[in-house]
Amino acid sequence: MPVQGGESTPQVRRPQRPAGDPARRASGARPPGSTRPPDGPASQTEPKARKPRRRGRRIVAVLAVLLILVLAWPVGMLVWANGKIQHTDALAASTLSTPGTTYLLAGSDSRADGQLSGDTTEGQRTDTMILITVPPSGATSMISLPRDTYVDIPGYGANKLNAAYAFGGPELLVSTVEGLTGIEVDHYVEIGMGGVANVVDAVGGVELCLDYDVSDADSGLEWTAGCHVVDGETALAFARMRKADPLGDIGRTQRQQQVIQAVTSAVAQPSLVFQPGEQVRLADAGLAALLVDENTGIIDMAQMALAFRAATGPDGVRGAPPISDLAYRPGGIGETVLLDPDRVDAFFAAVADGTVTTADLNS
């Protein structure tokens, strides 16, 4: 009730609630020491926090575009490369049916610059013949067939293996190899050896090794014993040299395998994944030197490269078939290489089923 005498009304002090009191939070008041703005109209100034979200969306969009490019580039590269491959008739109907996959790699000097075409050059011979076999299980192998191997060429009789190409091109060569080995050829790949030189130059050279000095006028190889990084011209001479090799044709096949392995390793460098321009340049140089059968595409070529690496790896087998005479003269065709008649059939059977070992190779 009012107080007489004009005295002021006494003030009633309300008890203070603790900072965490629910009633205080409901009122919108800030707890002591808090920097958080109070609830209510003043808090409407916070939308500026949306800017980082927009920036995040931009980053996601950029990453999505980059991902599309990363995925699209290899696909586009495959399509482009597949269109660059040249094809020829090589695989006739075969009576053989061998499990697994076998590639016949033939090296030719038909063009000085390594450029090949679908037209067979009359009288041309293949100096390199390599059989790469991937069996259903067991060892992947790479067997070099000496070019002077004494064989029966269908329709032409006994002769040197490399004469089959001169008589009937890739198709007759494939048929002759199938008759010799008893193994069905699934893919034929011909490479111009001059094209190998172009690829060597494109990768900046490769390292090759030979443990004796060479001065060979026929191939043009001048070599000091040891390992050297060489250019394309020297690599080609290294692969061609035969007369100065104490192992003759066998030594030649070993050096050809070394050149191909060195080139394969050089073009398979992981750093090339991040150099699209280099990929195109190397593919252009390599594909210009290739001629394959009608059913072989870029995916088959990639699988052959994997088979090659497996054959040259620790679990693979590479070498030449068993030989009984390196200077066999049957008459009329000069000096030939005679495979061991007592071992050759079992050898190629082991190649086909993956049980071949280094002990089975020509020593």
C-alpha cells in the first residue's frame, strides 16, 4: 500500500538466476562472457556464413570436370589409336584349337623408314619371328624362332622359315609357324624394324648391353663391350647384327628381344600418364610401324604388351627352341637351322600348356 509522507516506494530486488537457467535462455539474454549474438531479430545478420558453401560447390564442380577429363582422355586416346592401326589378312581358318592366347610377332625391314602398309612387298622376308604364348595356367613364354629354321612351307616344300613370307605374305607365314609348332596363332603383329628406331629416338634412347666389342660392316654396328644408352640407328644395327655374333642367328634373336624389351619398358614409364602430348607422339611413331591381322585392335595390342612383360619377368620363359644343328645344309637352300627332332614336339606342347621351363630351351 502507498506510503504517506511522499516517501518513495521501496524497490524489490529480484533474485538472480544462474547463467544456464532455462528461463534466462528462453528470454534470449546472453550468458555472461558469451560472444554469441542473442536470439531474435539481431541474429538475422548471419547469412554471410553461406559464402564458404558456395565456394565448396565450385570446388566440387571443378573436381567433377577434372574427373570427366581424366576418364575421357584414355577413352579418346584408345579410339584414336585404334583408328591408326593398319590391318592385313593374316589368319586363315586353322585346324588347331589351342587354349590360351598366342601372338606371332614378325619383324620386317620392308621399309627403310619403318612405315608399313597392307600391301605385301614381293620377295620380302621377315628377319624376326617371336611366338608369345599365354597359356590358361603356368608360364607365359616368348620363343624366338630363328629366321633360317628348316621347315616345311605349305605348298612350297622344305625351306627357311623366313621364306614363307616371301612366298605368301603374313597368311602363309602364320600357317607355316602353326605347322612347325602345333600352336594356333590368335594374333599376328608385324613391326617395321625401322619403326623401332623411330620409337627409340622418341623416348630419348634406350640402354642395351653386349659383353664383347663389335665392328660389323653389314649391320653398321660399332660397339664397345658393356652397356650403353643408344639412339634409334644404333638400336636397329644392334638388332640386325648377325655375322659378328659368335652365336649367329641365336645371338641375333637374343639381341632383338633385348631391344624390344628396352623399348617396351621405356614407353611404359608411369610419368607418361601425366604427359598427354608425349602419349600421342609415341603412339603415332609406334603405330605407323605396325601391321596386324583384321581381328586385332588396340586392346589386343595392350594385352600383348602385358604378355611380353610377363614373359620377360621372373616367372616367364624366353629363349629359342631346342636346336640340333646351327649349320644344317639340306641342299638347294643354303645353310639352315635344324631344330632337334627328338625334342621339338614336346617342347612346343609344353609351351602351349604352360609347363615349359628354362631347362627346355636351346642352350
